[in-house]
Amino acid sequence: MEAVAKLNNCPTSPRKMRLVVDLIRGERVEKALSILKFTNKEAAIKVEKLLLSAIKNWEAKNEGARPEENQLFVKTVMVDGGRQLKRLRPAPQGRGYRIRKRSNHVTLIVDSKNTETTQN
């Protein structure tokens, strides 16, 4: 059973967010939380909160089940570009340079590993 958590219009560029998200893709939840806790980037704080939200969503779907026993792992993490705030910065000789303040959308899916295996 999988659970989804989404973060929309996060005011960080998608490129910076992907650096953090690539660290936890496919990892077990406990390991992913410790990686995010000790990652020295601002985006790691937001992804950590999103991962905790996904875990809580999974617990709400599976009442009575514990994430530690079901071997939860980060199944999918996607970072898409969000809206851009467009600004002008004054430049020499009366010109204006464009500034694009980027944002992103993050989608995180947590799933439990199947402990049942078929043996032939």
C-alpha cells in the first residue's frame, strides 16, 4: 500500500531541489530521514517535512501497522518546475535585466516492501 505527499510552489529552484531528492530516492525511510537531517541544504528541511507527511499518510491508510515493521521505502520522488516570478533588475544605460525567481512542485510516494516471496 503506497501513500503520497505533495509540496506545491516551494520557492526553491527545481535544480537545487533535485540535488537533495536524488539522495533519498529508493532508500528506506529511516535511512532517508537521517540523510536529510544531516544534509546541509535548505531544501533538505522541506523534503524532510514532506517525507514525514508521507509517512503519516501511510499510517492513516494502514491503521495499526507500524512503518518500521513493514520496511517502508521511498518509491518515487518527482520534482517539477512550478510558476516563475518575473522581476526586472536595473542595468547600465537604462536597460533592465530579467530575474526569474523559480519555484517547484515535489511529489513523494512511500511504499512498503512485500515480505511475501514465492518460492519454487
